[in-house]
Amino acid sequence: MADRTERKLAGSGVRLIAIGAPFVIIGIVIALLLNGNTLGIGVAIAVLGAIPVVVGITTLLSAGVSQHSRKDRPFA
């Protein structure tokens, strides 16, 4: 059974990924379909959407490490 802290971390990580993923997709689509100044706008939207995605993945990894450390087994 997952500890309360692990559940909160995992829930926050999934939520952050769900927030950032649509912005990444929209930014990539804008950058691929349009030229000129809109290319830069699309890339900027994708980069701003990638920030919560990376934070969410890091939070999920932190929850996984917390769960593994709770099992009292060596990491290596």
C-alpha cells in the first residue's frame, strides 16, 4: 500500500503532466503548421508547456524513489 506522501506526490505529478501536455501539443502543432513569427510563438508555447511536464515527471520519480526506499532494500 502506498504511503500518503507517495500518493500525494504521484497525484501532483499526474496533474502537472495533464496541465502541461496540451500546451506542448498545441505549441508543436502551431510551430509545424505556420511559418514566420508564429513559429516562434509555437515554440514558446511548447517550452512553457514543457516546464510543468518535466516537474510532473520529476515528482513521479520522487514518489517512486520514496516507495522503493520504504521497502528497506538496497538501491544498487
